[in-house]
Amino acid sequence: MQPITWDEHEYEPREHGADWYWALGILAAALTVAALMFQNVLLAILIVISAVALGLVASRAPRLRRFALGDRGISIDDTLYPYTIFDAFGLTSSEPPKLIMRPHKLFAPHLTIPLPHEHIDPARSLLRRHLLEEALEEPLSARLMSWIGF
């Protein structure tokens, strides 16, 4: 069977205005001051480094990725994720639709992939041959990243 392939951004591109960066800076400063008030210098340093990293990631455009569903597994660019590492898959009804793959390992992250509308039915039939379909929700980490603009 031919693999199902498409190109998509790693996350929805969003414009971060000056207000977003100001809010990040104010929140980071407040948390840093609170950490220093509790004499936790290491946490204060971690907050500053995290805020700078978040600001840098927010300033770059999301990369365009090549996704493919084949008989062996899911590939993202040049990395293959075999079906054997997953328990189940789910398709969200959100906009845009997403394919969510739940791994066997308890602490491994779910794989959340944007899926174009035209690939929903072919992807579902291909994945059903390898995995169980369940009603999976986006993980909390993915919803949080979407909420803050990623």
C-alpha cells in the first residue's frame, strides 16, 4: 500500500506580539522574585533560563515537517516510529484535526500530529490494521502549549 504523506507545520503558526513578550517577562520576573524571597536561587535561575528559552522559541517560525503513514509505522521527517511502540490511536474532532498516538510506556509522551481533512479516512483505515482506535484526548501538555501560543 502507498504511504499517506503530507507536509505540515510542527505547530500552528501564531504571531506573538509585544504584549505576549511583556507578559512573559513580567511573569518570569514575578516568579524569580518569589523564588528569591524563599531563598531558592537555583529555582530563580531555572525560571530565568526557561523564560529566555521560551521567548527564543516563540520568536522563530515553526518548521515545515514531512509526515508519512505507512505499513511499518509513522515517520516524521527521517525518524520512523514503528506501530509496535504504540497501544492505540485516536483522531480528534478539533480544528485542525489531530492524530494522537498513545505509547506503551507509561512516561513516554503521546505523539500528536496535525492531520489534513482529506487524509482522515485513509489514515483511520490504515491505522486500524495495526492499532486499536480509542477516543483519545490531546494530552495536557499539548493543550497547555496551544494555550500559551505554540
